[in-house]
Amino acid sequence: MVEKRVIVTGASGLLGRAIYRYLNDEQLQNKYPVKEGDKFKWNCLGLCFSRAKADLKPLDLNDFTKVDQLIDEFKVYVLRIRVSFFKSS
């Protein structure tokens, strides 16, 4: 089994939290398998801007220097970029 490193941005939000939880839970992966997913073991890092918890790393994605440093340090295989839409007043 090959280890793949993944960064999930927005891991404190609804979709990001679900993806982060799935990648860190073998029972969920066995219950809801994805095609060829059994070939990989996921080493997942969850990022958040707010609502940081013990297992999430707070990071402002607007700080490009810190983002580049994190990607270099974590040796990431996949980076999931989350785009949020909001209504401005």
C-alpha cells in the first residue's frame, strides 16, 4: 500500500470536515470504497482559518509564503483547494 499525503483546506467546514474525516478513517473507507482507493494509505493534514481544533492546523491561505512553506514541509501529493462563495452586503 502506497502512502499519499493530502492537504484538505477548509477542514473545519461541512464539506472539508467530511473529506478530512473520510481520509483519516479506515472504517469509513471500507464502508464507502472508492475505485482503486485500497491501493493508498492517506496521510491527511487538515487546514482551517477559524474554528481550529486539536487535529487541524490554522493557516491563512492568503499568506502565500506560509502556504508554500507548508506544502514543501508536508511533501504533499494532493492539495484540495476549496472555493467559497458568499453574498456581500
